[in-house]
Amino acid sequence: MRALLQRVSEAAVRVDGVLTGQTGPGLLILVCSMPGDDIDTARTLAAKIAKLRLFKDEAGKMNLSILQTGGSALVVSQFTLAADTTRGNRPGFSGAARPDQAETLYLQFVHALRNLGIATETGKFGADMAVSLTNDGPVTLWLDTAD
């Protein structure tokens, strides 16, 4: 699985103008399932994210995890994280998992975050979404479980 994490002051996602999910201080997580990913991959990625020290402590150092700060997460499915731009000018997305598998893994990832104690809201899988955010820092990280 691939994930792009953004530490945010706030983030929201809308589908057809209707708010489907939001977060205050915490993380916006854009996530993409890849062929070969499974439920264990989703759980492993969630556990890694929960422990990453991306938030400032009293001294202003990035020393605290989302669990330690009580922050929340907004998770948005984004198959474009699997883009292949090696040929031509139009990205290819054949490297993303099939939609049925991807949706299952997306939901498992969200479930795993919630089971770890992170308040988590979502976008709508497969929908055309409008995502807004205020990046805090800015802090943006790329994670790939294949690495």
C-alpha cells in the first residue's frame, strides 16, 4: 500500500458538495492499494502511521505520535498514487489494485486505524471528491509498504 501523509490543522472532504469527512489537528492520509496487498498490509501500514512521531512536543521537536497527541485522521482513497509516468505524458494506473480489492483494503485500513484508537473519518471510495486542507508545518511524508 502507498500512503501520503499530511500533518494538518484541519482537513475536509466533500462529495457533490456534501461533507463526508473531516478532521481537526491530525493527519490527512491519502491511501492506495497495490496488487499483492492484503489485510496484513493494511494493518501494518496503520500501525506504522499510528507510531510515527510527526507532532511537536513541548520543546517544539517532532517527537509525538498521533496516538500521543489524541489527534484524528481523515482517510481518502486515491488510486492516482499508483501512477506510472515513465512513458509519454499521460499517467497510467494499471499498478493500482482492482477496485473491488482496493475498496476492501481501504476499509480494512480505516478499521485498523480505529482499532488503534485513532478517531478516523473518510471520503467515499471511488467518488469524485473535493479535498481541502491546511497543512501544518508543512509536514508531508510518503510511505510505501513495498519499501
